[in-house]
Amino acid sequence: MQLLLSRRSWIAGAAGQASVVPETLRLPRRIRLAMVGLDGHTGEVLGPLRRLPDVELAAICDPNPAARASAARNAKAPQARQYDDYRRMLDRETLDMAAICGPNGGRAAAIVACAERKLHVVAEKPLALTRQELDQVKRAVSANGIRLTMLLPMRFDSGYMAMKKVVESGRIGEVAQMGAQKSYKVGERPAWMRRRATFGGTIPFIGIHMVDLMRYTSGRELVETVSFQNRIGYPELAEMENTTGTMFRMDNGGVALLRMDYLRPETAPTHGDDRLRLAGTRGILEYQQATGLTLLTQERKPEIISELPPRQSLFLDFLASVYHGQTPGLSLTDIYRANEIVLAARESAEQRTIVKT
């Protein structure tokens, strides 16, 4: 049996979720944006530019000339000046905002440098590779009064927004257990991902997505963690882990499990296989890319939730919060908590002990 919910009902009941942003977002003035690095979820920033007539891509910075040339082909970037060093770019350009999408190592320093120039920041994840670096980011953001978001676009996906709404409706009761998975093809990994100093570990790199989604959809906090990580086979990956397992204790005493790997066969139909399962006192809610969103409760047989809220854009949501005062769909508190939790989980794997988050 299918559970059908109208888009009007989703929008009407979307309190605490991402605000619905119009197809074309107008801003009160011209906004000059720079790209600092071109790795990761750059499409989350470059893709929506066509919907942003008041945003100018003023500068592009990356040490790779081919990457710069590719980004410059964006319809909004014909006049963007190109740099190979972001410090020189920041010294020469008059900017309003920076999207920081380079390798993980050095990201915290780039965020701090932009904050000190009073630039709002859209950053890749994680924000930092150590707790000390994360503290530096927090101080710089606070001291300079800038706005910061992080590229966790899965929070704005239809399936996960729907999960949050079902949990808030009470249909599965109190969430007592969570199970999450991220499984990827290893593909060709850049050199920076194969070094601990510039990568920081698989748990912070991809685990941060599911840590955020577990907290977001369930409404529960993750307070304690124990983790394991390793590289099995694939010597070309060097210091990059391809298998991890993390257990969390939730604030109500429940248990959350997160398993991740870079072992998905190349023959698989999709690059990744993401899954999230919430088990509550009255039912179970599960989302998989391959099967969609399913709900099983004590009152009814399994249902497929086929009418989902429209997917939102993290970048447009952030701009609407900065320049129109809308409540952001991803809060700074949640951003910092996700970083703190994954750094604690990695520490647990390295120290082989339980760590408070």
C-alpha cells in the first residue's frame, strides 16, 4: 500500500526544515563569489548560479589549470579571474563570499583567512581535521560576524526531509536504534586523499554526512562513540581507510550504527549505496536509494512513501538565510556538532577506546 502525501502538505508542515526557495532567487545587491579549490561538491555551488542573477562568480582558485578551465566554462564565469593561490586572490579581489572546496588539509586555515576578511563562507566537509583547528574556525567565525555553512547536501534531499517529517509525526514512536550505510566505488582517488595529513580519514570525510542525517531525521543526539577503521587490500590507497565501523550511544540510551566502505564493485549500477534505517517504539522507517522510503508501523502493513517534498538547494537556502533573514535549513550549531562527532569517532578508532562526543 502506498502512503501518498501532497506537496502542499509537505510545505505546510515543513517547520524546522529547509525553507522553500523560489526557482530564481533575487538578492538585495550584487554578490561577488570566489571558488577556493575545486574538489568535492562544487556542483552544489556552481550548478545553482543560473538561478542567481545577482551572484557573480568573480574569481576561481585552484592549483590545477585544467580544473580552473573546467569551472570557467560555467555560464556565470566568463569573466572570473583565475588564481593558483587563494591568499593572493584574497589580497587582490573585492569579494562578499567564498566557497572553499579544496583538499581537506588546509581547509580550516582557508576558512579563517576568509573570515578575517569578513567574507561569508560555504565550506566543504569536514571543516577541520583536528579539534584545535575546529576551535580556530569557531573563533574566527564568531569574532568576525560572518555566516558559515558546510556542504552537506544530503540533508536537503527529498527522502531525508520526508524521514524527518514522519518521525516528527510520531508514527514510529521514540527512535531507539539507527543503522546507516555509505558504500562507494573506490575509483581513482587523488593523491591528497591517500595521505592522512591532507585527507584526515574516511570517518570524518564521508561519515559526517550520515552523522548529520541521523541527528536531523531522528531528533536524537549522539553522545558517545566507539569506532574501528582500516585499509584492507588496495595498496594504492596508502593511508586512506576503505572500511570503517562506528557505534554511537544516543541521548536516550539507544544505539546507532554506521558502516562505511570503499568496496562497492565497479559493476554496480550506481557509484554509492546510501541507507538509513530508524527503528522506533511504534515502527520502522527506512530509506535506500534503490528502494525508496518505506514505513512499517504497529497499526499498518508496510507502506511506500512515494510523494516526497521537493529537493532543496543548500546554497540557495544559505543565501536566503544570509540576505533575506530566512531560518537556514542547516544551522551553525548542527554544523559544529557534526564536525565534533566525526572527529571524536576518528579519535576512538585511533585510540581504541570509547570517546564522548
